[in-house]
Amino acid sequence: MSQAEPAPRIVIVEDNVEANNLLRDWLKLKFNVTCFLDAESTLRILPPSTDRIVFLIDYNMPGDNGIVLKKKLAPLFPNSKFLLVSGLFDEKLTEEAKAAGFDALMPKPFAMPTITQKIDEVLGVVKKESLVDMVMRKSARLAAVVF
């Protein structure tokens, strides 16, 4: 009997406690989640790892912003993916984030299923067609043949 693959690991760095808790509670339904409230504690507490981790990092935080934090984390977590979350995206921040090597950008506010989908995308998870979509697709094909 094979063991189930462990849930992907997500590290949330978000200084807003309510947002941090909301993200944690939503994402822990599917992922192994660790949360931090600032860059300093993330760097101090989280041991370097070659595991594949998805970092969900807020841009606007006290101390180091999300881009500075990503630059410090990347060498310590070489196989990880990085998502920048912000309500402040403009052309300059978008370009700065892309230049820093973020794998995805997530503008606030967002629906919780959207963040799950974005994480799946950066992890390369292929979305399976839902049963409803499959039935609709097959029904449309049958209707075209019958009529």
C-alpha cells in the first residue's frame, strides 16, 4: 500500500492578523500551512529548506516589504515558488515584482477559491474537468449531432 503524497506546504507572510487567519483557515483545508506576521520572524524562525514551498507574501508590511523578503528567502528556499499579494499593484510594482522573480501576483481583494487556484497554477497542478463541465460539454456535442 502506497502512502498518500503529503499536502503541499504554504507559508503565509501577512501582517494583518485577520487576513492572516482567514487565509490560514481557508488554505489549511487543502495545504499544510505555516503563518508569519512579518519578514523578520519568517527569516528568524523558518529553517532553510530544499523542499518545494509556496510563499504567499504580502507586499506592504512593517520592516521589509514583500519584495525585499522574497530576495532574502529565495537563496534559502531554492525550490520554492513565490506569490506576491497586494492591494497596491500598479505598473511600477508589477514590474518590480516580476524583476524580483515572483511566480505570480495576486491583487487584493480576492475570493478564497481564486487564491487556491493561483497556488495550484504555480505548483503545476492540472485542474480536472468537473463532472458538470463534462456533462455540459458532452450534451452540447450530442445536441449538435442530433439536431
